[in-house]
Amino acid sequence: MTQICWNLLDLPDDALFFIFQYLSLADLCRLAIICRRLYTLINLDHVWYRSALRFTNISLRRSPISLKERCRIARNWELKHYKQRSLVRYRVSQLPWIFRDDDQLWVTQGSFVNGYRVRADGIINKLPTCVLKGHGEDACRFRKRENIVVSGGSDGSIYAWDIESKRKRFVGKSAHAKATCAVDFSPPSFGHLIVSGSKDQTVKLWRMKTDHYDDVDLEWVHSSNCCPLQVLDHRDRVWCVGFSKDYSRFATGTAGITTEGPLFVWDASSCQMIASFGDVYQHGAGILDLDFETRDLLLTAGYDTFIRMWDLRSNKCVLTFEEPFDSAIYCFLSIGKYGIVAGTYRCGMVRLWDKRHVKPVQEYYVGDTDSPVYSLAGDSKYLYVALDRNIMMLDYTV
């Protein structure tokens, strides 16, 4: 009786896909180098879907990057495999704020907001392609949507620019009595509103002009105070503001030195308070950064060393992530479906969190410095970190 020997390559594709489900990532990579057929099958996205679910900062949306490559990059995050590079250096210490869109990295440098072209390898050009001027003193935080950039200054000013024409859409030279710490705005289809928070303990709403200011308009605006639509007295310094995804509400975060708490949510049309959260926070546990994940889910972080997720449908905190080193969290960034990257005040430390777990996944010390991390930007491939003396890039595609 002759014995029949079966070869793995004799199996149909469906049977091979079933076998692939039980292989580790390393085994799949080894198997892919055997022959062209296995290489083609293993590089299909649905082979890696189950493996991708266990990674923290991976996006499962359609992408020109294969899911296999995205899994490799996500594994580099967990194993701390990355390369550091300094992109921008400052002569004096600053509190920079950064933002990354598709092809540009936006950076505050003194009183300017500069846009640098980002190359395919994540590195920026040496000279900025766009320079936005207006602030008399250092620019604080800014927000970019579509072709509009709105920025607050430490002199209390607010400016909005149209990137394509380089002309101003809003000028508020004396918008606040003290530094404008945070700004956000809604697009034209949602009212073109600007919300700003300041050290003068107020939050103000403004209407952005639909067209540009000419020279005569600028002279009038500089010689008179802009009239806000609403002024919300917080009786506390306001550190951060932010609109929800549908622009129907906005949140404000304060220094937390009053009995009312540091976090408030407001209706954007009526400016009536929807919710306030004070019972969870101790005195002085201010909010330094916030961001709406969805219309009803709000992420916050600050001096109390926690990242919190709030459900505005029940007005309750549904998730908490505590910094193990008891460090204040200056900023955070959501990456992928489950990932949160947080910047702390301790020695340039950045920490990676998974929303499905309480304990952190990994930490990264950026640069040889004792600077806090003031801002974060980027994606799963390249992370940009703003320190007091430079802007660093962490490359996870190595």
C-alpha cells in the first residue's frame, strides 16, 4: 500500500487561510519567504486582521499601507524600537504647541505659527513654507481646520489666518486682558465661531469674518476692542477649550482652584452649561488638555496625573488611566483605535496607553533633557514631541 504525502502548497487558498489563523506573527513572516504564492497570500490584509486587534495604536481603516506593515510598526511601539531625530531647535526655552496634518507640521516659534512641509520619511524641510504673523508676544495654543488657523497669544490677542491667501480672517489684538491660553473654532457650516480661554478667568465666543480683512479693517480693529458674542466668567484661569465633533457643544478646563471644579461642558448655540464635573477632582487638580473622542465621549488630562474619559450621556467618568510616576499630564494624543499617547512633565517622558487596559503599555524618554512634554502630534508611524528647546521626531518605521 502506497503512502500519499501531502505538501502544504497542495492545499487550496481557503485551507491555508484557516491555518494562518493559528500561526504567530514570527511564523507568518518566516512562512512568507518560502515561495511567491505564500508571500502573496500572507500579505493580504485579512490574514493580519486578528493579529491587528491585539495591538494598541493601530488603525483598521483602509490605508495605502498594508495591514502587515501596520502590525510591524505597532509592534515597534511595544518593543521601544524607534529612532529619534531633532527637527527644530530653539535658542531660548519656550512652551511650543504643534499640530500635524496630511503634509505639514505646524509649530509655534516665538510670536509666529510656522508650517513646515513634511517629507515621505516624516522629516520636515529646514525652512517653513508658511509663516503666520500677528501676535505681539509669544503664540500660545492654536487650532487648524481645513485652510484656517486660529491662534491665541500671550499678549491676550487672537488671530485667524487663511492659509491659502496668507490673509487674516479674524483680528482680536485685545481680545483678553491676559494671555489667551487656548482657542478652538467651528467651520463656516457651523457658525464660524471662535471660543477662547484666558488667564483673565473668562471664556469668550467670537464670530469669525467670512472674508478677509483689508488694510482699513485692520486699522479699525487694532484701535478698538472686538465685541464677543458671549463672555463666560469662570472665576478661574482657563487652560484649555475644545469643540465636540459635531460642534454642538464645547468644553472648558480650568486650573481647578474653585469649589465648582475644573471641567465644564457648554451648549454652543445658547452658551448654557450642560454639565460640570467637580466632585471627582481635588483642589488644584486643573485640566491641561481635553479632546472629544465623539459627540458624547470626552477625554481630559491634567495636574491630578489621570487621563479620564467622560460619558456626557450619563455625566460620569467611565475610564481612568493613572500615571504610575505621579507626573502631571500636559498633553495627550489619540492614535489608532485604542491608543493614547500622553506627554508628562517628567524628563521628556511620553507614555503609551491602551484603552482596554488599566496599566500603561510602554514609556519613551525623548531627548536628553529634563523638559516637560508640552505638545504631541503625528500618527502611528511618526510621533512629534514638543520640548522646551526643540521639536523631536520618533520614527517607528525602522
